[in-house]
Amino acid sequence: MIELDFVTILYCGAIGLLLIGAAGLVMCNNLFRMLLALVIAEAGVNLLLILAGYRGGATAPILGFGPAGAPMVDPVPQVLVLTAIVIGVGVQALAVAVMVRVYRAYGTLDVRELKTRFEFEVAAEQGIEPPGSTEGPAGGRPLSPVPPRPQHGEARP
Amino acid sequence: MRNVAAILFTGGLGFLLLVIASQLGFGEPPMRVGQGILDVAATEVGAANIVTSVLLAYRGLDTLGELSILFAAATAAGLVLGQRRASAAPDPEAGFILRAGADLLFPLLLVVGFYIILHGHLTPGGGFQGGVILAAAFFIGVLARPAESLDHTAIVVIEGLAGAAFIGIGLWALLADGEFLKPMLGTGTLGTLVSAGTLPLLSLAIGLKVGSELAGLMTSLSGTEAREP
């Protein structure tokens, strides 16, 4: 029987968030869900960093906040997490902006479908045989029939 | 197959992290930098909030890098999204509750935002947190009335001036004392509003820059047309 104290719960929570995020990044096929998984993983990493700076029985690193002479937690991980949160916001905003463009151009956020589309577009651009065959068995390719290209989303030459 | 690989990967990652975490020793941080900073920050920088003194004094250059990353992300997002056509139909106005709430909240959010920015060296908060609140104050009006969008020129001017002010304060310290972004103007009395030298000024610059950047970013995201023009 594992002793389930407070510390274990804290660490398991942080690592669990990180693992949920990592699993979501690998398993999801929708770009937006992948971004959400990234956000969850980020939250786990931030929690883990904050936990690394904890000192037993200490107060927040603000002078005059706790009793005089009381130990304070390490301020450096807190600053690192502050930086990480701000950068995370920037990354998320940029990712959402790119997703808006992808959805406008292709009408989907499914990575498998987008991959097939990209391959066919690159092949058409270069005038070479597209990878795989539309008549061949569907086993080798992720999607069997090639989806028709939308009229409004023509790739620019 | 892919899911099995994913589960194996996450399981391995979790095992690795748990092993590392179990050997760390909770409650006794192995880093000695933090304790060193805690010992000297009050006399060297004079900010009651030691997180702020690390952010703006000891790691000031990193904060400048962070600001430039945020700036790059905001610029890139604006570039990717493009501008809304003038002929595009404006989004419909929000309901009465959101409009009245936006009018009511705007001054309160403004006050709270500036309070958090200016007290960043005394209480939890600072330029980044207060800047986000300022951005929310302006963005809530855009949500309520999409037709009256924010003035992008004003946003760009405020952002540029705030960024230039941050670098200018750093250069002033470089010329006067030989170290970039070193806190100037003395430490003052610990715990008062006018203390910690240039830290409140740097905080204000960061707050205005982050606020204008995020407001511009959210406005351009919300103003994006749903369909390709």
C-alpha cells in the first residue's frame, strides 16, 4: 500500500496533467484539440516548476507578508513560471491564428486529411505522380477516397 | 498501433518524471540561487515583492527577451490573420446584458489594472498581470459592440512607446552605471509606493506594452472574417 500523503498527490497531479497533455498531443487528430492538449501539458509543467521551489512551512516571497524571519519559498521558479505563462499565451494566440487560416483554406482541421491534401497539392505543383493510388487498396493510406478540393480554397500557385 | 505507441510513450514519460520527483526531496529546494536572492534582494533592490525584483532587476534582460517573444507572436498573428475588408458586414451587436456589463466593468477593470501594475513591487502582481486586465478592459467593449473596433494606430503607438521606454530605462542605467537594466534612483523606503527605484516605471512600461499587445491581438482574432474573402 502506497502512502498517499499530500506531497504525493501534488506531484501526481502535476505529472498527471503533463501526461494527459502529452497523450492528447499524440492521440488527437484535430488541430484545435492538439492545442488544448498543449495547454494542459503547459499547466502541468508550470505546477511542477512551482512545486520544485517549495520550502517546508514557508510563506510567499513578499517581505512583510508572513511573520518576520519566517522562511520564504524560492522566488526563481515562480519568475520562470511567470515567463512561461506569458510565452504560452503568445504561442496559443499564434497557433489559433494559423488554425483560422488553415480552416479557411481547407475547410477542415483533421491532420490526416490535411496531410493527404498537402501531399496531393505538392505532387500537382511539381507535376509528379501523387503518392499512393486512388484505385489501390485502402490499407496503405489513411483515407481511402481523395476528398474533393473545395472551390474557395484553391492553393495559390 | 498509434494509440499503443502513445500509451507506451506517456507511461514511460510518467515513470521518468515520477522517479525524478521522488528523488528531489520535497520542501528543500536544491537551488541555492533562490536563497541567495532572498538574503540580498531587500537591501539591493528594495522591492517588497521579491518575485518582482527577480523579474525586473536580476533577470531584467530575460524579461526583455520575453517581451520581444510576445511582440513577435502578436505581430505574426496579425500578419497571418490579415486585415478585415472594409466591405465586410460587421458582426451583430451583443445583447443588452453584455453591453451594459461592458460599460459598467470598463472603469473598474481600468482601475484594477493600473492598481496591480503600480503595486507590482509591493504585492503579488506586476506589469504582466495588470496588463492582461487592461487588455480585458478594452476587449470587453469590442465584444459588446464589434462595429466600434479599437483604434489600431493608437494601440501600435502605445505599444511602441512602452517598449521604447523599457529599453530606454535600461540604456540609461547602462550609461549611468555601466549595467544594462540595473535599478536606478536608489531603493527608497521598503514597502512604500515610491520605492525600489525604476522598478515601478519598468512595471508600467511592461503593463502598457502587454495590455496594448493583447488587446490588439484579441481584437484582430475576434474581427477575423469567418470565410475567405
